Amino acid sequence: MQPGIVVFACGNRSRGDDAIGPLLLERLASWLAAAGRSSEFALIDDYQLQIEHALDLQGRRLALFIDAGWQTPAPLVFYAAAAAPVPTRGNTHSLSPQGVLEVYRQVTLSAPPPSFVLCVRGEQFELGAGLSEAAGVNLEAAWGRLQLLCTQAEAARWRALLTPGAD
């Protein structure tokens, strides 16, 4: 049976605070395994979202996108994502969560599952940099939120946890 929840983590471990998403996903995988809940979640780690990720939404009841954000309010924002037109930039190698949802809508001719974004503030994204001290603090706050989301994995409960004014 396919897991009902898909969690995407984007980022590059070699680019400082851009590692936040993959680090959270790695921690989540261990936590879910220890709790015997791995079968409930599909975890996808990639440098960036691409059109192919739309297919990972099929048959899911919830989707969560985790990423580091530049100038995101500290420590994080959590918001609902909706399908939005994919800008035509001459390349389809990198999409926003909203773009992935739109590709899903276009390909399947159906609405994507309720989808949310957990964006954690990062400070430095230079190649070869380690995780900044501030990002480490923000990552811990995000870890607490991620655990809460996974223990209350229902769209209505997630909507109740949205960051006011975030979108």
C-alpha cells in the first residue's frame, strides 16, 4: 500500500543553510522508523523540485514541501500551497511547490492533494559553507513543527497551524 503522505525536502548539503531541508528529512526518516510509522510517509530528497515530482503526488492525501528560505521570517513559515501557473523561463529544471502542483493538475486533470510548505529561514547559502548558527536554531524550531505535523497528519489540523499572513 502506498503511503498517504509525501514529504519533499529540497536543498544542497554543500551550500550552507540550503542543507536545512535534507537535514530535516534525514531526521524525520529516523524518527518515523523509531516510531514504526515509516510506511505512512513517502520521503523524497532532491536538490530542487522538477516536473517529474508531480507524479509523486498521485494517490496521496497530503503533501509537504520543506525548504530553506532566504529572508523568510525567522524561524519559519508554514503555509498552504495551491497550484499556480508555471512561469515559462525556457527551462523546466526547477519548480516551486505551486508549479509542481500545477503540473500535477495539468497532467492528471484533477486537483492535487492538500499541500503545504514548511520554509525555514537560512542565512548563508555559499558553496562549501556549513550550517550557520542561526540556521541551526531555526532548524530545531522546524523540527518541533515537523514532529507536530506528522503526529497530526490531517489537512484540517495542518490548516490550523498555518503561519498567519504567510502564503
